Amino acid sequence: MPFARSGPVRIAYEVEGEGAPLLLIIGIGSPLSMWPPAFVAGAARRGFRVIRADHRDAGRSDRLDHLGRPSRLDIALRLTAGRRFRPPYTLAEMAADQLAVLDELGIRSAHVLGTSMGGMVAQELALLAPERVRSLSLLMTTTGARRVSRGSGRVWRAMVRPLPADREAAARQVASLLRLLAGEKLPLDPDEALARARASLERGMHEDGFARHLAAILDSGDRTRRLAAIRAPTLVVHGDADRLLPLAAGRAVAEAIPGARLLVIPGMGHGLPAAVHDRILDAAAALAREADQVEGSSGP
């Protein structure tokens, strides 16, 4: 298993395919195995060298339990009253982890595709090191503005529900959450959801790590004004049936980034069912080709 070093933190990663580098950044609390295998394979078929990394505190990357777990009170006060607190680490530090992977691979710049929290990390990456981002595809994510980021209470309660100690029961709960997030209009296949849940629990999902990721999200606040500095060609993809981050969140991202394109997928919730793979990957690949033509290069 290859690792990159981001300061004192080891970040595990995997690479498959050949071609222009595409960095996939997954969502909160998730290891790289949470990406649907068919989505990853579809990206590779479109001529990308697909790079996935486990976030710190997930998968085979280092766990940072020595940093402690944010208290439920701190998180609740941030959610309800906007009270600030100091997180164990920031989204910008998580973006630096992704840069460490590119450095380890000797990649000068990459196309970047992030989903949910991964889209927030991707935004920070484009702000932190704009020269490293050839194109930016942001799936079902947000600016962090509270007015556009308020999802269903039922979904959030399911997100933070403790996992059972029994591994198979935990896998069923994670699979149920994935299907709830995806919604009923473009549902996630039950067998695929369970397979991804089992693989991700086996690779490493930690409730304390989830809490530290959530703290980083809450601390990041509203990025709307900062996003005006992004110059990478940007695609924003959002479903009109997303109950975790409403469509207003995606619209806000597209409005905040100069020249960003918005792709709204009818019936898509907060998930990546097979029915949406081709549409998303085709749009991201087209954006990448345009960006590479402008730069005159598709090499590392």
C-alpha cells in the first residue's frame, strides 16, 4: 500500500488507469473505497489516470485520535448558533493532504473531482494551490453558507447515528444510509450499497474521525467570497432531489465561482447511483479536455 506524507500524517492512496491525472476526493468519514467501483472504472475508460486517497482519519491513512473528539455540545452550538470553536484540523489541511499525494506521484497538476465534503476540500485545494488544478468538478457540495446548506433533519440524524459494534450490522446501517441519501427517484442498488459499505468498513471508518471531519466542515464557514478567486474551469453538479445539501447549495457554488457551469440532474439525491455515472463523467471529461487544450498539455 503506497503512502504519501503530509507533514506528520501518512495518507494512503491508490492509482489506476493511464492518461491525464484525475484526483477523486471522497466525502465525510469515508475511505477511498466508498467511490462506486463502476464510477472509478468509467473514469479510467475515459482516459484518466485515476487517483484516490483515504482522508486522514479514514481508511488506511493515519488516525489522529490524539487530537481528541469534538464535543457534541461544540458541534450543536456551531450548527444552531454559529458559535466558533477550534477544530482538530481544517479543510485546508485536508486539501494539503491531497497535494501531498500529487507530490508523491510527481504530478505537477491534475483534474480534480470532489463530492460532498470532498467538494469542499477540492475548493480549498483550488484556492491553496491554483496552479495544481487543471479543472474542477464539484459534485453535490456547498459554499458553506448556512442559508443554502440546511438539509433534512431525518437525513442528518441518520448521518450521526452511532454504528453497531457488530460488523455486519454496521454494514447494513451504512448501506441503509447510502440508500437514504441517494433517495427514491434515482435509487442506489441495494447490493452495491451493501458491498461498498462492507468494503469501506473493512478499510476503515471511524466515528471519532467522522466527528473531526464534521468539525473541519463547520469551522470552514462560508467560502462564498473566497470562491471568487478560483480560476480553474469549473463544473458544478447537483441533483434536484438532494436532501442533505439542497439544490440551492449547488447553485450557490456555481454563482460564486467565475464562469462555473451548473449541471442539474433531475431526480438525483446525495449519491452516485449507476444511472448518473455517464452523465457526470462525460461532463467532467469534456471540461478536462477543454482545459487541457487551453493549457496545451495533458501530461503530468
